[in-house]
Amino acid sequence: MITRSIRLADPVPATSQEPAKGSTRGPLQVRGNLQHDLLRLGVLPCAVAALALTAWFTHSRLNALESAFNAEGHAVAVQVAGLSDLSLYAGDLPALQNVANAALRSGQVTRIEISNSAGVYVTAGPNTTPVDQLRVYTAPVTLREASRASAFSPEGASTAGQAPIGLVQAFRDTTAYSGERTRSLIAGIGIALVALLVAWAAVRHMARTVTRPLRRISRTVAALEAGQFDARCEVVGGSEPPERAHELARLAHDVNRLAERLQRNQQISEDRVREATSVALERMAEAEQAALSRARFLAAASHDLRQPLHAMGLFIDGLLPTASPTQRPAVQRLQESTEFMGVLLDDLLEISRLDAQVLMPAITDVSLAALFDQLAPLHAAQAGEAGVRLAWKARGLAVRSDPALLQRVVGNLVANAIRHTPGGTVLVVARRRGESVRIEVRDDGVGIAPIHQARIFEEFYQVANTERDRRQGFGLGLAICARIAKLLGSRIAVRSALQSGSNFSLALPRAEPSGALARAAEPPAPGPLAGLHCLVVDDDPVILDGSRALLGQWGCQVDCVATAAEARALLAEPGNRFDVVLCDLQLAGADDGMTVIGDARQLQPDALAVLVSGATGPEVLQRLRQDGVPLLTKPVAPAKLRALLATRRPTMP
């Protein structure tokens, strides 16, 4: 039995706890609570013992009452029989009546009857008590021996003293006796209840002494589980040595030691997390700085490369018509190299635009039939050269997307499929999937191994071009397509296996075909360039010479200046009417091409004002987009420049 009690502080309110996991044994089936178990364990034996003892003592008491009651009644009957033998033998009725009345005066019996076979019948006492409340005790009346001579009579001899001469009946009222039995039973039950109550109170006190500290220890453990590692079980009166301390006090001390260790470990973990976070932030800052430096480097390098490349393109295109047969192959190779460099720089510019988030899609309903009709002639020549059968199946579907960006993505996927499917089939098909439409580009070419499928959308990553043949591209097309697809709110999925072809797909919201845009109108036929008055503004003399030579070869009238002031003077000169103004963005000194564009829009509102620049920085692109200025990125392909100029008609003087 627990003889000592401890008290533990209650640090935090109890919280719900989940059962511990990871136990190698079977689940522990526990019902109820410890206090009820202790109550049952303590009260049940006490109850059994109290009930058993009470029943035994009560039974003994009742037996004693029964024996005493019967003994008294029988003694009265025997006594009356002993006193009435001679009177009954002699027939002395008064004497018998006196004996009967004397027996009543003792108060032990309520009625006496003396009778014999000769008709003698004497009674004393009332006869009003109900029969079921009376208990009868009888005793025979025999004559007492007059001498002891009969004691020496032979065995079997008959004497007068051995034969009864009458009968005495004593009647006792059992009402008092029954009351006494009832009081004994009530007293026994009362004693049992008092014993049970005392046992229950004692066991309840002991159970609380055990369960209250356990509950507080449980709350402390719950607080530790919730992350409150400063929770403690403060033991009151638990200053005894550990070997003599209460088991619950030792358990509380163990929990406190565990809490202290957890708190130390938490502090160590927080320090490590802070240190790791600080290192990660430093690494992130370094990465951001490196990315910013790389973007600046690409922008600067792109601009510095585009300037001479643009001039090279102008001179090469001007030399090609006048080159001799022996010079023409070399000039064509120069032109091809210039075009490859221009494509690479254009791809870098496209990535810069996507990183700068200056490409904002204009979402409309796009008819896939019209889109496929525009793409088919663009890839027919490439498919014919590779021996690829190209099939288009729009199935009358339409999507919600940006027509130009969607054409760029699907066109790049088709070009890649044709390049990697020599002599095979490329199928471009649209499929409806609920409220979306999936555009698939399938081929039966060489396929892509699973190890490469996760990296084909990275910049400059190519699977089958380890020798970096520029005629197979630069590995930027899929990277650009993936970013454009993300801009359109979708993603490019790929399914492929070696020698089993590839399937690139793009899912877009479905639109009603009736509201989709029809086929784009054909651009107007280009007009003649002869007589077109052009103003070229650039601080690079080489570019000015190349532009003057090329535009003059096309029959244009060209004015070339290097500063914004000179350009403004020409634009403001009376009688000067320019059809096209081509201006570089970065001019010498503090001049800016946007100033020239603003002057041209103010002084020559009918002229086509276009920026020609090699700058690809995000800030520049955002600025141009905000001002709505057309941009030709250096190096400008002569064919693209000629197509732009062909949209303008010479101004008549």
C-alpha cells in the first residue's frame, strides 16, 4: 500500500495525444483509466471481505437468537410438565390452573395448555394471537419415581414413571423475535455499508494520490510533444535521495531530465538551422548576383556582338550580287555563318525576354485549323528535303491562347520532329480531353531515352549533337518552348522511347470553333523600294556605310547621321519627308535612340519609326514594350529588313 504522497505542478493543459508508433509488440488494449482500475482493485476485495464477514456474523447472530428463543420455549414447557405431573395424575384442576397461571407470569409464553387422555384440559392465557405468529413447544407429563427401586427392575419391565400421563403445550408469540431478527439484519447491512464506504474512501484517496501525479506527468509529456520544451514536473516534497524517493517522484525527475535534454537539442538544432539558413541566404545572394552578372554579361556581349555582326550582314548582302563566280562560294559561307550567329543571338534574346517577363500573351480564341494552315507551308520544304510525310489533323477544334506564341511552340516541335525523323511520318493532331484540347506532335523517329527526357528542356542541351554541329541547332528551341508554354498556363509533356518515336503534347483550354479567329489575312504585297526615303541613325560608322550601300543598292534614298541632334535637324527641315526612320538605341554620349523615335513621331508622324538595337537586357525590353516601339534586333537579316521596307510606299514630293 502506498504510504507516501507527492504533488506535481501542472504546467500546461492536457492536449490530445496519438498512440506511440513503431512498437514491435502487439497493440496494448487499455480501457477506462487508472483511477477506476485502482478503485476496483481496492474496493472489490474489501467489499467481498466485508460482505462475507457481515454475512457470517449476521448468520451466527440469527442462529443464536433462534436457539435462545426455542430453548426458552422448550424450558417453559418442560418446567410446567414437571410441576403438573402429580396434579394431573390426581386430577387436581385448581392446582393445574395455578401452575399454568404461574408460567404465564414469567412473560416468556402467551398461552399454556395442559391436557391428558382422560379428558383433563387446563388452559391459561388469551387465544387472540394469530396462529402464524405463534410457535408451539410441547413436553410430555410423566410421574416422578416414588423410590429408586424401579432402577433395579429388569430390562424391559414397565413402570408407571416411564409412561407419559399427559401433554403440556407452551405457545410463544414470535413478534418480538421477528423484530429482533430484523434489527440484526439491518445492523449487519449497516456495518457492511459502513465498511464499504470506509474502504471506498481510503482506496479513492490512494488512487488520487497515484493518478494525479501521473496525469500531470502526462500533461508535461504532451507539452514536450507539442514543442514546449520548457515544461517541467515540479516535485513538491521530493527532496529525498533517489534510492528512497517515491517511484512517481523518480518518474517525474526522469521526465524533467528528458525535457532538459530535448531543450538542449532544440537549441542546438535552432542554432544549426540559423547557421544553415544564413549560409543558404548567402549562397542565394551569390547565385542571384551571379545570375544578374550573367544577364548583364549576356546583354553587353549580345550588344557588342550584334553591332559588327549587323554590319557584316549588310556588307555581305551588298557584296553577294556583285561577287565573281570564284568569290560567290566564300561570300555565301560568310552569309551562312552570319545567319547562324544571328539565330543564336535571337534565341538568347528570346530567353532574355522570357526572363524579363516582357512577353505578355494576348489570349483569344484560336482555330487550330487556321493555325495548322499557317504552319503547313512553313515546314513543307524542310519535310520534303528530309523525306518526311507531314500530316495535320485539327478536327475542327479551337483553343484559348495567344496565336503567335502558340504558333512558335507548335512550329518548333514540328521542326524538331522533322529533323529527327528522316524518311518517316510526323503527325500533328488535336484531341479533346474534357474542357481542354491537347495538341500532339508525334513522330516515328529515333526517340529519346528516358535518361535524357528530363533534361531536353534545358538550355544548350542536345541529345544527338555532341559535336555541336550548328546546322542541328543550338539546343535553345525546346527551352524557349517550355517557357512559352508556362507563360500560356500549360506545360509540354513528352512520351518517348528509343526507336519508338516521340510524342510531345500541349494542353490548352477549349474554345468554341465558331468564335475562333479565322485564317489570318495575307500580308499586302510588298511594294517597290525605289524612291523610298530612309533615315539611318547610328554611332557606328561601319554600320552607316553598310546601310548606305545596301539601301542604295535597293534603290532607296538614304540619309545617315550619327547623333540625335543631326537626326532632329533633318526631321525638322522643311521639305524633308521620310518614309522610314531606322535608329540605334544606344548612341554616342548621352544620346538615346528613344529621343530620336520621339522626335520622329512628333515631326514625321507618317514615317515608320523603328529601333534597331543589339541590347537585350530585361530593363531595355520592358522600356520598349511600355512605349510601344517596334524593335529590330541586330543582326537584322537583309531579307527581314527588305520585307519591312516593302510595307511602306514612297512619299510623293
